[in-house]
Amino acid sequence: MNLTLTAKLKIKPTSLQAMLLHKTMAAYRKGCNMVSKLIFERTALNARSLHKLTNTYLRQQFGLRSQMAQSVLKTVLARYKTNESSGHDRTYVQFKRPEYDLVWNRDYSLAAGVFSLNTLEGRVKVAFESKGMEHFFDGSWRFGTAKLVHKHSKWFLHIPMTKEIDEIEDKNLDQVIGIDMGVNFVATAYDSAGKTTFFSGRRIKDKRARYKQLRKALQMRQTPSARRRLKKIGQRENRWMTDVNHQVSKALISRYGAKTLFVLEDLQGVRKWAERVYRNSRYVTVSWAYYQLRQMITYKAVMAGSKTIAVNPKYTSQTCPKCNHIAKENRNKKKHLFCCRACGYRSNDDRIASMNLWQSGNKYIAKDAT
């Protein structure tokens, strides 16, 4: 199977190189907006016809090189097609921020430990930081179309990296781990030895509550500075939450290692379900990054020689793992306790869910073996 990750590499252009990159990104953005306007007005999404209409103009008006003009078309078409595939009504797509998509071995390449980047005035050779990214340069990864990013006075290349990895066969799996994801516990893992590992979410929940109160106070001000502050806070919270999910997923994979089947809940549609909870708890539940954590566990498991599956989460917290009795009354959500009405088995409700997911994983392996 092909595994694709995004490497975010920090590059170090000189002041002159940075000026050329700024100039190139500005011209690229103007070209994107011109093509976007043309597509919106003519409702045309045919790459060949757009090339005939725009190629010469893009090169003469904005000084774009031939490959840059081609990239502009691909960038704009991809944005419109993404919106349409997401079910959004057709609207004019505006490119507000400077940006630049670079095609591997055409707009950028790697030689002698530096990146060669294409600009309006020719190639520039830029140094970069490889710390923590060394594994992407071992020759086994393929470079994709990169995006040049300028953020907080720093320059980055966001590069999709693809590697072919042998997927482990089910018959070679040695153990099963059921992982329940939630708010009070970010993850609760139950293993084949009967041991349970809890990743507490209390600190995360409290910190997000502080973010929520700060946002509420800033929203009440209704000033330009408050809106700028709101945007920065949102970005900071997203970066922090992403880091938390990285730490949890890394800890899970490191703890259980290779030849492991990780069983997760398929939480598609969780947003609609979460919107039915009490108003005071709605923000925390709806905005929790479940899908991101699941993605991180999935790709890190593949890299470690393990596997993940997602199963239906229905009744996982209401089913007794000892006698299989299902009842809504088995679970006390306020106290986070499970007590089976049939056999009396008691435990934490998140642990119960992870035990049931573990059982689903065993059934999956047994079914595959027959």
C-alpha cells in the first residue's frame, strides 16, 4: 500500500531570496484570482480550453514562467472541484493569501543538501532544516507537489511524501487492542492481557474551557484587534490539539509495537450525534479532534508494521463484555460508570467500550482465519 504524509520543512532563504519568493507568491496569487474569475464567469472547468485562454496572459501580465502558469490552472481547478465534491453551492473562489504550488523536479528539486526553487527571476538554492525529518531523505520516499508557506516570518515547504509499505497480513497479527476515544479520557486502551491504559483528558478539557471563555470575552468586544486576537487564538489551539493527538498516538503505537490490530470506533457522523448533547457540553464534544487522532493512529500503525480497523460504535458503552446484555440503563453517563443489569459486572464506561472493541477485533481475526 502507498502511505502519504506531509513533511513540513523549514527553509532558510537569504533576504534577497526571500524577496524573490515574496514576489513570486504575489504574482502566483494574482494569476489564481484571474483564472478563478474566468472559471466562475464562464463556468468552465476544462483544463485544455483554460490553457488556451490564459497561458499567454498569465505569462505576459504576471511574469509567470510556463510551468508556473500550468500550476496556477491546476491549483484553481482543484479548489473548485474540491468545493463541488463537498456539496457546496458554486461560489467565486478568492485567493486572499500569497501562495505557490511547486511541482517536484520542475519547480523545485533537491541537490547537494539544498532545495532549488523556481522564482520569477530564475532558480534560487535554499538551505533547510532536516532535524526530525531525516527519515524522509533515505531514498524510499517520493516527493509530491509542494506548497510554499510563509508564516510568522518563517518559510516552510509543505511536501506530500509517499512511500510504498507492505501491509501486514491478518494471520501475522499477534495481539488486539481496543481503543475507545472520548473527552474525559482521550483514549482508553484494552489489550489482550486484560490490562487497561487510560490517557486522561482532564487537563485538555480544562485548557479548552479557558480558550472558550477567552474567545467569548473577545467576541463581545467586536473590535478589529479582538478579531485578530480571536484568529490567533484559534490557530494556537489547533496547533496545541494537534500536538496532543500526536503524543497520544505515538504513545499507543510505541507501547504495543508491531503485529498489533488496533480496533477503533468509526465515528463518522459523530458531529450530528454530539450536537444533541447538553448546550454546556456541546462545544467540547463537537469540536474534539476524534478523526485527526484516528488518522494519526492509523498511519503510525502502518509504519510500525501493525494494522487498524474501524467498527460500528453502536452500543459499545451499553453492552456488558461478560454476558453481552445490552441496555441503556447499564451506563451512568454522569458518573462514567457501567453496571450490568443482568450479571452485575461493574467498571468504568470507557473501559467497557474498549473491552467491547477488543472483542470485535478478536471476532475480525477469527472470521478472517475461517
